[in-house]
Amino acid sequence: MRYIQCSMLSLLRITRINLLLLVVALLPLSLTAQIRDSLPIADYTTPANFEIGGVRVTGAQFSDANAITSISGLKVGDKIRIPGPAIPKAIKALLQLRLFTNVQIIQEKTIGDVVFLELQVQERPRLSLYTYKGVGKGQHETLNEIVNQHITKGGIVTENMKSNAARGLEKSFIKKGWLDVHVEVQEAPDTARLNSVKLTFDINLEEKVKIKDISFVGVTNVNEKKLLKKMDKTKEKKRFLAGSKFIGDEYEDDKKEIIKYFNTVGYRDARILSDSIWRDDKGEMHITLNLNEGNRYYFRNLTWKGNSIYDEEALNQVLGIKKGDIYNQELLENRLRFSQDGRDVSTLYMDNGYLFFNVDPTEVSIENDSIDLELRIFEGPQATIDKVIIKGNDRTHEHVIRRELRTLPGEKFSRSQIIRSQRQILALNYFNPEKLDIQTPVNAERGTVDIQYVVEERPADQLELSAGWGGARRVIGTLGVSFNNFSMRNVFKKEAWRPLPTGDGQRLSIRAQTNGQFYQSYNVSFTEPWLGGHKPNSFTVGGFFNRFAYPLFDGGSQSLNIVQGSVSLGTRLKWPDDNFVSSTTINIQSLRLNQWTQGLFRTDQGEIVSTGNFNNFSLRQNLVRSTVNDPTFPKDGSNISLILQLTPPYSLFNKTKNYGELSANERFRYLEYHKWRFDVDWYTTIVGKLVLKTSSRIGILGFYNRKIGTSPFERFQVGGDGLNNQQFGFQGVDIISARGYEIADFENNADPSGSGQTPTPIFNKFTLELRYPLSLNPSSTIYVHTFMQGVNTWKSLRDYNPFDLKRSAGVGLRVFLPMFGILGFDYGLGFDKPNVTNLFAKGVANFNIVLGFEPE
């Protein structure tokens, strides 16, 4: 057996005369010495021709032996010359694969002119795992995506791969403002696995580079502070609450925003001539932008060309730009095509079916500081809707979605109706608002358009299963389910139970709560949103039973039983617009009190209503206008509702009774009152995802007969977290939360006799709330907020003063889980608490828990 060895370095030095066989040697020197001692060295002075009788591959654990032989080019039966070019060529081909650290070709034996060869390879190590140093675990998932682009577990490890992965990590941190980041890759053998290594990416972030100042050169007509505000992502360190970091891509975007701002105030020729970025001895960054403002321009003559459907007067009214206005390219584009409020020329045409409409504003004359525009219109033919296609609804039946659409086959195309249809679909709350997609493929030859609504289902049902300590109510257990996309018609179809019959948009709610003999609450309701299936007339039927019972000191007991049944019919109105919904509800309620001393029910004169049977028959009329598109986290739109609840005026039909001489039990045996509620919620996107919610609440409970007075029931209990009605069942009053205050903090809640608290007939509540989402994932929507609130109560309209409010402010968190509803907390400071002299005093702050629903 003969031994032939060659390294890549010796390939450049060996001559053809003494070369018999070449081998790359990277094995340990001890192994090399042993092989040299055991194998005879061939005489290379005389070249000879051989036929390859066999090729055997050794050392390949992860690579295919047949592939190695094939790549080497050494095939059984081929003629080779030793020494000759075949052996060096085979070694070079295998080394170019970068799979091996060592390649050796050994002549095992010769039989006559037949040679048998052995290809010995040493594979590069494989990656078993990699870890990070210098960063938190929360970043690992993002970093893994970067590393996996360059190297994967189980793959070979090369210096080039390690270097590329390190550079990829550095670039990702540089984009986040860590300009001085440095990543080192540490490699160590994995003793648990053969021929494997572990990598550690040691990430040294250093400190973020702060922007010391941003200055402008050549700016004379525009306030530099306004320019700094336009740099939304590249901010100076000294700006209050502004995160200062330099990210190249965001800096380029901010430069474009500066030019856009110049264009909006008439400087259409503004340019950034150059910019300079440098760092001082402290490592802080300085930025200087050199600008040329150019001249300021104004609109002069605006003429329309190509319009036949609408005259110039109508188009000018929509455009809203007059001669002499400052030239504003952004405003011009918005009024022509992209106005968020729908006030643009494009919407005017597209709502009338002109899908192929286009308008091209052309500057036809520029004289001094004035610009003449010719607005060239291509109206095109009217487009009609051919097909309306719904995709992605794997649980909700198609007719539930289709009945909400405002785009119907055969009708003219209307962009506003598409937007309205989108809002109606999202209002169902069955689909992920982030994934709703609307496509409008056009058939220009036929003049038609298809509309495709692509939805993604999300969980809609809710489950409430809990047990908690209720104080005097002891341990309270709750079981409740709300099926918000129920299908009553499929209840008796076995194949529809997956696990429940769903898809028809009906709502079934069942809830039970008890702690045994002291407290029980049961309620059930069912809603069909499209009664009959042809019109949006909702039908709701429901009922509940609540019982409270507590022992008295004399061995007796006190109790409060409330039973109610209700039927409601709602319909969508067409006037003043079709955002209005009207619903009418008939309520039949019975309240039975037996020595009830909890103090909730008192008259205006302080009489305690503790024993008796009271009947509450009322008609409730609710008028609502809603333009909110996402019920979970609204970004725009409003909810406005006016509620009037009336009982028959019994006393007007019985003038013989002297009500002033009757007891409270007799006066209120049949409750009579008129109850008014006016609620407004307004949502406005401030910037990005930051949303402002403005809300107002007012409630008034009135009476028909002064001698009877205000009903002790149906009043408003203001203060605390507002959970009582939902947490422990309806108790004959409306519970209104007041963040930062308890019930006892409102003077008007105090009973005239000085014992206990009495709900009041009038309240006001105003709220400003800034919201920012941490996650809009439909499976867990999370947002934080800060709020300011003003609340108060009054005992009569004579005392009512909407500016006399108890103020509070604070922060909170909300988490919406489809199966459990709203969870969260509020921490509020009450600025006007009685007997509190400063904000650091004990009791000035309240911590409220939110469970299952958003309190009023």
C-alpha cells in the first residue's frame, strides 16, 4: 500500500516529475506521522498509467459517499496517470464544496496496472445550537430570524457564515439606534454530539447614540420648531418625553416629511441641498440640514377640462380651493383623490359608478408667485357590480355577512358603500379587523367590477367561570356563557355541533351566580338580529331572577327578590341617515322586599323602603347612532345614544287619592317615573395608533306627581368600580363607576338621616381618555390608557350644576380576551375628595379592577 499526501500550499510547489498523488493534510501531526511510518513512499520519478479498480470514501458521516465520489471525478474503469492532473483536480473539487477541513487520497493497493483509491475526508463541524449574551430573552425570537438567514441548526459552520450572521445582528441593532453595537461569535465544541459545535453571539450594545441637536441652514420663512415637529422619528435629546435615537431609514423619511411640509405652505421648490452628521467627543450626534426654500406660490386660475357629469361650480365646491390660496400640493391631492372624510372629487364620481375616473392636475402657467392649474378629467363609463364574493368565513354563514353589505350585484359601483360595508362587517365582531381585505378586480371590456371581501374568523364566544370572596356574600361562584354567533335553527342537527351550532349571528347568553342561600342570580337572553331574515329588525327576549337574603340580629331574615322579563324590537332607520338604530323594549318587573335594611331604597324625605311588593312596568325607547368600525379597539367614529324609559302615570288617572298622606309602600306600589339617559363616546386618532376617547354621560330620573316624589328605585349609584350590577346581580339601581372615588366620597349620596348611602336621581360624568394599543392581536387585544374624569351627583334639578364636578386622573390597562371579555385595572387620583388636603394624603387614590365588561 502506498501513501500519497498533499496540502493546498504544496500544490503550488510540486513539479510534474516528482508528483504521484496529491493529498490535503489537516489531520493531527501524530496521525500523519503514523501513516507515513506504516506506508511505503512511492517512487514518482517514473510516471505510470493505471486503471481505477475501486474508490472508497471514509470519514463522511453527514455527506453522501456516492456524491463525494461523483464530484471528485474518479470513476471505476477510468484511466489515470500517476503523477498526473486527475488527483489534484479531484482534491480541488472537493475542497471547493467547503464541506471539509481535510481531504486525503490514499493508494490502497495496486494489482498490475489496476489501482484502488481511498478518499479520506474530515467534515467541517455542524451547528448543534446557538445562544446570545448581552440581550434579554424577549429579543431572542427576533434575533433568531436574522441568524437563521445565514446559518441553521444542523448545518456546517464556516467563518464566513459566522461573520455574516454577526453583521446581520449588528445591522438590526443599528436600525434601532444602537450605532456602536459590536457582535463577537464564540465557538466551542459540543461534547454531547459528534463533530458539533455551539455558537454564542456576544452582543455588546454600548449606549444608544443620542442626538444632541438638529439645526437648519437657509431657513428664513418657516418656523424651525415646526420643522423639528415634522421630524417625528429623528428627535433631539432635549425635547420633552422625546426618545432620541438615530436610525438611517427613519432619518431619510423625516427629511421627506420636511419637504412635504414646505410644499404645504406654498414652497413647492424647497430642496435639501446637503446634510451633515457628526459626533462630538462625548459620542453625541449633531445634524445640520442645508435647505433652499425657494419662492412661495399661490393658486391663481383653476380650470376644469373634460367634465360632463358635473359642472365647474359643483366641482369647485368639492375642491374647496380658491384663487389666492397658498399653493398646497398635499391639500390639492386630498381634495382630488384621498380625503379621509370622503370630501374629494374622486369620491363624487366613484360614488356615482365612475370607477374608471381619473383627474390629472397640470400646471399650465407659472407667473411670478402665481400658478394656473388645468384639472384634466377622464370620466370614463359607469361601472356596475357583477359579482360580490365572500371568502375566509369558515364558521359564519355567508348570508350573515351578505345581509350587512351595501354593495349588491347589478348596482352602480360606489366607494362609499364599500367603506360602509367594511364597517358593518367589522361591527359584527366575528372577524379580525387587521386582516379584512377588499379587492375590486375590474373587467374593463364589460364595464363591470367584482368585489371580493376576504375575512379571517376570530373567536366570538365568551366564557365566565369564577369563584371569589364576596365579603358578606361569602364565596360566590359564577358560571356564564355568551354565544355571540349562535345558530338556533341548527340546534337539532347533530352535525352542526362543532362544539356548538354557530354561524347565524344570533346571541344566546346564560348566566348563574350563587353562594347558596344568601345570594342567587340567574339570567338568560336571546337575540335574533334579523327577524324574518329580510330586514335588520332585531328581536330580543330575556329575563332574570335575583335574590338576596341575610339574617337579622333578632333571628329573623331580610330579603330582596327581583324578577324581570323583557321583550325588545329594534330596527335600523333610514333617516336622518342609516347609521341610526331604534329599539323599543317592554319591561315587566316585580320587586319584593322583606325587612330589607341595606339602605339602598329611600325616598327624597329619607323614608326607608324596606318591606312591600312593588311593580315596575315600563316602556324603554333607545335611539342610537353608531359609526364605530372596530368594537374592540375603536380608532375613529362615535356612539351616541338617547334612552327614555317611561312608566304609566298612574296617579293622573286616580285624582281621588291623597298621595301626601300615604306611606312610601303605598305610594310606590306601582312605580311611576320618566328616566332619561344621554351617552356619547367619540373616538379620534391623534397620531399613529394613539387614540383619544371623549365621553359624556348624563342621567335624570323624574316624576309625574310632586306629592308622590321621585321613585326610590331606578336611581343612580355613583362611585367605586361600577361592578356591582354585573358582579352581584341587578339591585334596583344603575351602577355608575367613578375612577378615584368611592360611593361615600359624594356628599349627595349621603342619606338625610345620616345613616348609609342613597342613590341619587341625577348624575353627570365626563371623561377624556388617551389610549395606546400594545397588541391588536384578535386573540388578546391589549392597550394602556391615561384618563381625566369629572363626575358628580345631584338630588334635584334645582341643584343641578354641570360644572360642579369631582375631578380625577390616572392610568389603566385593558386586556380583551374573546373567551372572557374585558380584564384590566384603573388607578385614579381623586383631586376633590372630602377631608383630603394634598395629593399625597392617605386615601386619595383608588385602585379598581375591571372584570368581564367595561363599567359605565
